[in-house]
Amino acid sequence: MNETIKTLMSRRSVRSFKSDTVPDEIIKEITLAGEYAPSGMGKQSTVMVVVKDKETIKTLSRINAEVMGANRDPFYGAPAVIIVFADSTVRTYVEDGSLVMGNLLNAASSLGVDSCWIHRARETFQTDEGKALMEKWGLDEKYVGIGNCILGYADGEKPQPAARKEGFVIYG
């Protein structure tokens, strides 16, 4: 089995992180993989925002928790977040952003960095605080949050994979 398939099969979502930062050169490799994700008609409707500033991450986490109706850190203490946005005027924007998220998660794993896809990016950036952050980053209202890719190094054992369900693949 080749290394790419091994990475795809061994990647797990991590929900407990050490405070160790992810080096910028590794984040650049991860985002490069995101840049090369397929996109509908090659339109590249996505934009990634890398956040390593602790205060901004706390703000994003708080907003995300409020949207979820919870009082906990939905970013699990991760020291870095890559937020994927997509241009909603492009017909395949959700699919394009989802493919970028997949590439980010798998690239991180291949480089020894743990990750998890955190939902509620759309709702986070529909809030006034979220819109203010988008404006700060130069993104207008046509951009929609697709997902938050949290990054860091696992604080503890990684989860074991769930058994694959029966009938996952049907050959016709």
C-alpha cells in the first residue's frame, strides 16, 4: 500500500491538543495542499485564513460555542486554525471548500500534525463579530465560512478508527 493511502486510512480527528505551536513552514505546506484541492471548473472559489494568535482563536472559539449553545472550547485548545471560506457566487462553493478542508486534514496528518474539522464556520461569520473579522481579513460578504481546520499536536493517545460499516461500497 502506498504512503498516500496509508495516510488517508490512519488520519484521525483529535480533540485534545498540547500548547506547542505548529511551525510556520509546516502550516505553509498544509495550506499548499489546500490550494491544490480540486474545484468546480477550476474556479478556485476558496480562501484560507490562518490564525495562530491566541486571542483571535479564543474569540473564534467563544463565538463558535455560542452558536452551538455550549459553554466549552469547541477548538479543544488547538494552537492554530485554518478557516476555509468560499465565494458563494460560485455554484460549487460548498463542494470546493469541503475539498480544501479534506486536503488540509490529510496533509496535516502526512506531516505529523493532528487536526479536526470544526463545524459552524458559516454561522460564526454571520455574527457581527465574525463579519468584523472577515472585514479585517479583507473578505466581503460573498464569502461564506465552510469549516475550521484546527491544528496542533495530540495531548494523549489518538482515537482508534471505527469499524467500517457493511455495504459501504456497492459494485454495480
